[in-house]
Amino acid sequence: MLNLKGVGVALVTPFDEQKEVNFKEFDTVVNYVIENGVDYVVVLGTTGESVTLNKREKQDLIQACVEITDKRVPVIAGFGGNDTRSIIEDLNAYDLSGVDGVLSVSPYYNKPTQEGIYEHYKAIATNTDLPIILYNVPGRTASNIRASTTLQLAHEFKNIIGIKEASNDWMQLHWLARERPEGFLLISGNDDLVVPLISIGYDGVISVIANATPKIFCTMVHNALEGNFEDAQPVVHQLDELITFLFEQGNPAGVKAAMQHLGICNDHVRLPLMPVNNELRKKIGEKIAGLGKELQTMVNANMVK
């Protein structure tokens, strides 16, 4: 069984000044998050700016991620979109050796019905043997995977193993926790909600902030999963404003600014995204500095390696 409880990190894709993929910094990022406690990594997610990457870059990033992780943690690759046939073609065309599963965002822009969403995922599930994690993020897709649709897919397809849920609809979030089949993973799509979601039965998170502060964030999540909310709660309050800052001018511009402040990678993003402005960069830097010397010590240790 693929164990994806805990913290997955939606990896950033570092770019150089010419906006080409910086594989040296990608190596640094992957090793940094693994050595500081993440349970698995996700390549080609939204945070990785996957919609701006061509097919050759995507294949190269998958291969690099598999090689760098070296089976230390599972590797999940993002394959989603609004053209069902293209997703299936890509899943069959890419070399996915060493990839442990797929994260597939629901169709965006088309605004399909629930029947269309069901048939979309049915087609994907029946055309790959890889485990599939659904991804519901209405704020980006302009449509919602209703709990009833998620549960139908969970019951009918064994390789649909979980959902990254970012609807912010607490009735829907509770419904999934109450009715999910045994073993079906419920993964928070929001860093700021993961601890309260764990309290109602969720299994963890696919995180953005874990790119920058993996040890602090992972310790908080692992404490919550062990039922130790007394130690998890203060960290929720410690990180809440930083998490808000990271999304204020778009993801991954915010987290890349934090990572540049720490010296992990630069903050270049591809158009139409832009780096954060100087005012927000200063606020992010101050929050990172406020997390203390322990964080910078972990970064420095990783840089030496």
C-alpha cells in the first residue's frame, strides 16, 4: 500500500535568470525538504508552475525528481487538465518509471457537470494502473467536485486512492470525513486548515509552505496526527500570518520569495506570474526571521551537503 499520510510538498520549479529550469536548485530543494521531514513529494503541481512547462521540461523534471529522491520518499506527479484525452495520452506517453502515483486536478475553465467530472476521472482511472489522487480546488477550476461525486469515484475505482480537498466548504469537508470508504485518503489542500481538518479525520496535507519551512511544518502536522494538538496548536498560530503572506500576490511567488530569503533557491517565476513586490518581500522576510535561528541552521546544513 502506498502510504501518503502526513506531509506531501508541492515542489516549486526553480528557474534561472533566462527563466529556464534550474535543475541544480531543484536538486537542492528536493533534498532540503526530504532531509527535513516531508513524507512525499509532488512534482508538476500548481506550485511547480506546471501550466507553463513544456512536455520536455515536464519529463526531465519527473526523471530528476525520481533520481534525486532515490526512493527515500514516494514521488507523485501532477497530470490534470481540461482535456481528458490529452491527460490519458500523456499518462501513456511519458516515462513514469519510479513515479508512485498521480495527482489530477479537476477540469478547469470548461465548468463540467458532476456527471462530466465523474466520467473524466473514470476515463483516467481505467487508462492507468497508477494510484490517483483527485484534486478539488474550486478557487482555480471554477467548478467543485461534490462530496457525492468523490465518494462514488472512491467506491467504484480501486486506483482512486484519495483526494486533495481545497473547497473550504466545511459541510463538504465533514461529509467526506464521515462517509469515505476505509483507506481512502483525505488530504488538505490548504496549509492553514490542516490541523483542524486532522481533528475531524483527515490524513495530512499537500503543502506549499513546506518548501520553505519543512521541519517546523512537518512537526506540527505529525503532532496533530498523533493526537498531540497541545503542541501543534501554537505552531498553527506561529505560521498563520506567514501562510497568508505567501499567497497574497500569488503562488508560488510568495513561497519562492521565502526560499530566496533562506538561500534555498531564487525567486524567478514565469509569466504571467510576477515576483512579489518589495513591500511583501520584506514582510515575508521578517516572518521567516521570526521563526528563529533553528530554521536557518537547517538550511545551512543542507547547503553544506
